[in-house]
Amino acid sequence: MNRVFRKVEIAAIFLVLALVISVVSCTRSKNEGGKEGAGSSAAGQSGTAQIIGAGSTFVYPIMSRWISSFQQSHSGVQINYQSIGSGGGIQQLKKGLVDFGASDAALDDTQLKGMPALVQIPESAGPVCITYNLPELKEPLKLSPETLSGIYLGTIKNWQDAAIKKDNPGITLPSTPIAVAHRSDGSGTTNIFTTYLDAVNPEWSKKVGKGISVKWPVGLGGKGSEGVTGIVKQTPGAIGYVELNYAETNNLPVALVRNKAGQWVRPTADSATAAVEAFQQQLKQDVRTRIVDPPPSAKSAYPISGLTFLLVPKTGTDAKKRADLKAFISYVVTDGQQFANELHYAKLPPFLQQHDQDLIKELQ
């Protein structure tokens, strides 16, 4: 009888060990897979290869919608987009780890030398908003290019500075120091914002310049838009910059910025589209053209706007995947634009949608 119980005991132990090994293996498999992105699904499901993209966090909300909508009508296509930042997406593309990247900063000729042959396709646009913590203000803050750049240079330090008062006549401003917030990580949003400051202020251009990461003269750095927002919300008198989608979602106040036409413009999807349209001829020649600080003829354009790009290798070895990728990109720049305004992005004008279709033809 003891032998029987002993055998049962041993069998039970082996069963428990088998279950533990199984659970550990599954957990390890999930952990090694990393964080899933938009549109991800089980790898290898039904033998279907995934299209993998990575990059811009700015475009993630609308990218998620595009992927979901496209896959509903293309059941045999799986698309996984990892929101890791423009710089991360560029590096993944350079290493050949993804099928496309997304960046809020188009690559210039120097940067392209270290990359595979690429086609850069504009797929969305949007404004960079200036938000602030001034609960005393009952009307939107107004900031001229000179004042905004002066704040970020550190030459304008108090909310009662004469330059701010000039921009906001009749408005009572607190006598408190200005707490400047900026991104601490490499960011396409930073690239758009600093490109604007570089364009409107020679001193900024000389001392700081533009890029996804710069040496800030003043201020506190926050990681991501969440970090910048946290600094602004927790610090009386603070000012920062975030994407429109983020500002709207978090009910943040946004400043009106004076454009070259002398108009005080609120950051909206429509005012960003007006900025795109102001550079129509230049964009037809080179889609990498910056759309900040539009000319005086663009009276309704918001001056701190930018385009986000899909970075796609010109060639690929998997014919089926390439065909699916081209179909997805074509959808993004045409029918997919219907989701732009509801998600606080600027809809691409018809001329740019057509130009994008021509660029897609370069993909092999």
C-alpha cells in the first residue's frame, strides 16, 4: 500500500513540475515579445506575416485608428506599430528591423546617407500648442514670436514683463516668475517647435538652433508630453509645449500665437491645414519643406505647425508584404484622412494627397 501511495506522490510531483515549466515558458515568451503596439496580434497567426512600423508618438492615436480601420477591410493583413519616438523609429529602420518608420522630422540629405534608400511620405499634420498655468486669466494668453522666443531664451523671466503686457493689453497678469518646461527626450514635437523659434529669432538661431534635441537655455525638462504637462500643471506660472491631440484630451489652455499676417491664431486642425496649404508649391518640389512661420498671405495659418512622415524603404524582398504596405499607405493618405479632424490632426489638402500617391509609385 505504501508503494502505491509513493508512486502516486511521485506522479503528482512530476505533474506539478510540468505545469510550473509551462507557465514559466509562457511568461518568458510574453516578456521577450515586449510591449505590443497598435494593431498587434499573435505573430504567425494563420501563417500571415506582419507589417511592422515604429516611430513617432505624435501620430500614434491616428495611426491606431488607421490600422484598425484598414484591417477590418483587409482581413489577411496584420500591422503592428510601435510608438517609440521619431528617433527610435529611424534607428529601427536603419537596422532593417521594421518595414516603415514614422517621424515628425523629415530626414535631410546628410541623414539619408546612413539610411537605406527611402521614400518620405507626409501622412498627417498638426500644430504644436503653447500651454500654461495661469488660472487668473479668463481669456486665452497671446504670444508674439518675439515674446515666445524671449521666454525660451530666458530673457523674459516674469509674467509682468513689458513684452507680455504689450501682447495682452488690458489683461491682468500675475507678478510671478515664468517656469519654462520643455522635453528632455528627443522629440519630433521639439523639432517643430525649435524650427519655429529658429525661423523667427536670429538670436535663437545663433545660440540654440533646431532639432529633435537641443541644449535649452533655461527650464525644466519632462519626458514626453506627459512630463511637460506634469510640470505645467504642478507649477504656478509655468509654460510648455505639447501636441494638439494631447492638449485637447487633457483640457489644457492654449495660447494664441501671432502669425506673419499679424493675426492671433488658435492652434486647430484647420489652422494647421492652412499652414500646409501656404507652402503648396514648395512641398510639390520637396515634401521635406518646413511649414512653420507661413507667409503673410496665409492669414488663418497657425505658425507652429509641422508634418509627420512615413519613412519607407524603396525596395523589399517580400512581394506580398510590399503590396499590402503600399495599399495601407495609399489608404492612410486618402480615405484614412477622414479621421484626422476628430482626432485633432490636420487633414492633408488634396494637392498633397495626390503628391503622396505619386510618391507611393516609387515603392517597388
